[in-house]
Amino acid sequence: MNKNKINWVAVLTMMFLFGMISFVTNLAAPIGTIWKQAPGIEGSNFWGMMGNMMNFLAYLFMGLPAGRLITKFGYKKSTLLGVGIGFFGVLIQFLSGKIGVGATLAGLPANFFVYLLGAFVCGFSVCLLNTVVNPMLNLLGGGGNKGNQLVQIGGTFNSLTGTLTPMLVGALIGTVTADTQIADVNTVLYIAMGVFLATFAVLVFVPFVEPEQSAEKSDVTVKNLLKYKHLVFGVIAIFFYVGVEVGIPGTLNFYLTDTLGVEGAATTAGFVAGTYWFLMLIGRFASSLISGKVSSRTQLSVTCAAAIALVIGAIFSTDVAAKMPVFTGSGFAMAEVPLTAVLLVCCGLCTSVMWGTIFNLSIEGLGKYSALASGMFMTMVVGGGVLPLVQNACINPEVASSYMSSYWIIVAALAYMLWFALLGSRVKQTK
């Protein structure tokens, strides 16, 4: 590929896909505030977070197969497949507002299970798209610094849609009651389905530069990867990281929706949580500017330590009031929220750099094993479903303090990641 001639149509398409990944993923937590108030669920944070769990559970099954699909069918066909699956996933979520409404199954709303199926199908889509987008942006940039720059820009756009999604859904929901239905956010689902259809149509005509696939057999197996201890520790770290990244704003959204006690609490909660993703956008942009001079180990160590301090501070500051700008439904205003919320939102600056730094430290020295290691990483994205689910299983919505107690799980995960940065990521010679 001519490094001086970039296919900007393809680049912009990949950027758009990067944004779609975040848009679809971040629908789960704010929509979960609707389901948790439904008859039969009645305030259960565990069930309210189940859609998020199903979305990330798909990574466990799709991580490694996604790489094999790309090897067999190429990047373009795999992307079209991922977009097509995503459309049907959102369609199933839309149908949860039509099918089984009013009926129960195992004591829960029957249409809730339709929604969970849709969330699971969407998880297959975003996993496949994630596996495509990162290497394609690097390829379209011609590799090296330019390729890395395109990936960083894509990550920034991913954070932008992550910022807007909970805000958009929160603004549409307003105040959540037992009468609020999934159909009340049909506008968002219509938009999502329209985006998938439009993207599929555009992708059919976008030329993709397919990397050459080697038919040569080698000893690249998962078993051989396990001898690299720093990789094993890194895979565990990425499991905890995605759980931390999702669990902090997702649980914060539930906490504020349940405890603010003001009209339009869900809207305020959505915009507060959205600010977390906005700070991730700022952090990723800043990291792209300093990564050439500041090592991944230093960035990960500092951000993990800072995040631990912020979360512990949040746990003990629920009785302190603070103000931050939020959208009120008609404009922006300074809303009074617990200082807890402000400190947790600031964690977005820290978590913004963690994925890239953990990945970078983990694949150091792997050479030909790097591609399969990437598949292992994608599989462990399931942590974004497991950790928030465990966190919310510890919460009693009637006891406000239990929300903050659940954040000790986040502290423990961050502590492991700090250990990985300082010690576990150091490469040891293997035989």
C-alpha cells in the first residue's frame, strides 16, 4: 500500500464504526434503568445490569472466532457481517417493546428476555467490529506512527459517542417510573437501526485493502502463549480494566437515578455519567500527544494510583454536595450532586489510557504471537459484563450506602492493575 495515499473514505468509515461500537455498548446501562423498575424486577440493580452483562458475555464466545473469521473471509466481509448482526441485535431489542409485553416468565417480564437476547446479539456484532477496526485503521494509515495516530483518533471518536449515548437516552427517558417502557426509547433504537443500515450500504462500495494472509503453518497456539507470564497477567488486567471502565459510570448512573430525588433524575444521571466518557475522550487525546515520550508503564502506574485515590475518596464523600454542569432537558445548568459523583466522573481521565497501555505492555516481545494474543484480549472484554454485574449484585437499592460499598470491588481491580504496571508486566525470558 502506498503510505502517502490514504483512502480517506475507508478511514472515515472505520472511524464511524469505532463510534458505533461505543454507541451500541453504552445503550445498555441507561436502558437498564428502565428495566430495573419493571414489574417483577422492581428495583433490582442485578437485573438492571443484565443487559450490559449479555452484551459483554458475547465477547467470551466471539473473541477468538472473530480472528478466525477475518482470516477466512477477509476484513470487508467480516465487517459487513458484523454490521448485519448489529442491525438484527438492535431490531430484537426494539421487538422487546412489542413481544411478550405484560406476560411473565420465571417471575420476570417475558419481554425482558427478548431484550437480553438482543443485547447478546449486539455483543457479537461489536466484538467482531472491534476485531476489525483497530488493525484496519493501522493498515489504512500505512502502519507506524501514522497508523497508530489513526487508531488514537478512532478511540477519541469512540469516546465521543460514549459521551453522547447515556445523555441522549437519559434525555429521552426523563423520570423513570414503573410505567416507563422500553418503547419509550424507540427513537434511539430507530436511529441505531438506521445507522447500521446506512453503514452496511456504504461499506458495500468502500474499497478495502486486505492484508496478505499467510498460509504457512506455525506453532502459534494458545498453549504456547501461556508461557509468557506478562501476557497472562495482562489478560487478567484487561478483564479487570473493562469491568472498571464500565462499572464506574454504569453503577453511578443507577446510584444517581435512585438517590437524587429530583424531577428528571434519569436525565441528570445520564448526563453526569456521560461526562465520564467525555473525560475519557480528553484523556485519550492527551495520551496520544505524550505517548512518544512517556512510557506505557509510567502512564498505567500513575493513572491506576490516581483512580484508586479518586474511588476511595468517592466512597467516603456521599454526604458532601457539589455542583457540575448537566443538561436539564431545556438547556445546561449547574446541578447539585454528591461530591462522590464528581470524583467518580474524574476517573474517566484515568481509565482513558488503560486499555492501550495494558495491551502495549502485555504483547511486548511476543512477535508472531501478537495476533492470537489480541484474540485472547478480545475474549477477556467479558469483564465489562461480569464485574459490573458482581458489583451491582452487592447493592440494595433501598440502602444508598450500599452503592458506595460496592465500589471496593473497583478499588481491588485497580490495585491488581497497579501491581501489573509495576511488576507483573515485566518481561521474563522464556525457554
